[in-house]
Amino acid sequence: MRLAVRRALTGLSGTGPVLVACSGGPDSLALAAAAAFVAPRLGRGAGLLTVDHRLQPGSAARAEAVAGWARATGLDPVEVLTVRVQGRSGGPEAAARAARYEALVEAARRHDAAGVLLGHTRDDQAETVLLALARGAGPRGLAGMPARRDLDGVPLVRPLLDVARADTRDACAALALDPWADPHNADPAYARARVRADALPALVDALGPGVVANLARTARLLAADTAALDALADAALADVRVGERGLSVDGLAALPAAVRTRVLHAWARELGAAPAALSHRHVAALDALVTDWHGQGAVHLPGGRPVRRHGGNLTV
């Protein structure tokens, strides 16, 4: 655990503290304990943020208990972030996640933090890959969770993506920590809980214990391929632009399909299509304007923007 955190912290710039997002569960609690040990030895401060989603009875008391442990451990700053989930778009999991990340980023900026550490493990990554497969996701979805991504300028870092969930529980036991078991993690109403309780154990039984590590490795390999294709698509988008808001059909047709669809996806987002609403169906319809043109009408992107083929270009 400590080695994983050390590797993550040495990749961060800036002089501010690192802040651990901690629910009190075994993964994030072990991560917080490791950060409390490692960060001072690297000359860096470490703090803790715990989010109260107000979705369960006693959530405020639990958040205060986590914060109290953090203060006693020497983490600083320590803050309880209370968020509102109801009324947000999407399902309950997506709404809670959006509220949580919004609060974490705001707090990181307030404390001038070098980054926020998240406690997702190798098992979480394997579950993410299985869920993406079930949705029919492409390489971007199968790439799973990145080890690092910047959200509104704040680095979100996952040091434990190569660490097994069992190791975080062992770390808590070794340090005499008492992690909290979130009942939502075992609630079959949630797809991830069903994957965790049933689907992934069934795969391990059928194919052996290496399945979890292999799924996580698949995500890592696809993430590298996706990054390379995204870089090619960025360059290609600049090459096929026509005017301020158009794309050359001939230029698009000359691109490999994997690059062309990424160009169209990025362009649609430029035009204002919300990422959450922009689906494979929309991109496939745009691609048909290039590769299967037979005089069809406009493609209506999320947000109501129609894209047409006219005069050898795609235009809005």
C-alpha cells in the first residue's frame, strides 16, 4: 500500500497537500493511512475529505467519525463535505458520483491541493471492465478507470489500481483500523453490487484467480491504445476542418474508421452535444453521412443541433 502511494505521490507537481477521498470503507481507509505515513516522508502534507451524501440514516455521524479518526492520525486539512444528490440528472449512482466529484474538486481548489487520491482497487477496475462489456462499450469504456485524470484542473489519482481489495483489508487489520461496510456495496439493486457478489466470483471459479488481474491489465493496455488513437484524432480533426464549423467529407473518408469516429465524436462535443447524451448511435449516424451517403437528411445531435452533408462538407 505504501509503495503504491509513494509511486503516485512522486508523480505529482506543486507544493500543496494531497487530499484522500475517504468514505471510511477498507479501501479508502487503508489509502488514507498509507498517505499519512508516506506523504510526510516525501516532504508533503496529507489531508482527508469525506463526503456525506445524506442518502442513509446516520451518514452525518459516520462522516464525522471518519474526520475524527483523520485528525487523530495527524492528517491535515480534514473536512466533511455535505452534498445534495436529489434532483440531479441520471440514476442514483451517477448523481451521487457527480455530486461527490464536484465537492472534491471544489475542496481541492480551496486547499490548493496537489491532487485528490481515490481508493479504487484492482478489483474495482475488473468490475468496471465487466460492466463496460455488458453495455457493449468500445475501447474507451473497456479502458476502465485511469490511474490519473485531471478534472477541472485538479488531478484525481488512483494509486491502488494494481492493489487487490484483499490487501486493503489486510492493511486495515495490520493497523487495527475498523473500516465501515457500506450496505450499498452489497445491495443487489445496483449493477456493480451484483457484479461484485455474483458475476466476478463466478468467473474466478470458472477461469481461476488470475481473472481479476487479467481484466485490470486489459484495461491498462486499452487505455494506452486509446490515448494513442485520441492523439491521432486530435491531429486529424485539425486537418479536416473547413471554416469555423465544418468538416471535409473527403478528408474524413480518407481516415481509418477508428480515427474518423473519434474525430466525429470530438466535433460533436465541440458543437455542444453533452458527453453523457452523445451515444454511439449519434456518431454512427454522422459516420454514415461520410461512408454511406445516399441523400439522407440531417443528423440531430443532443441539444437539437442538426448536422447535414452539403457541398462536400459536414456542416451545422
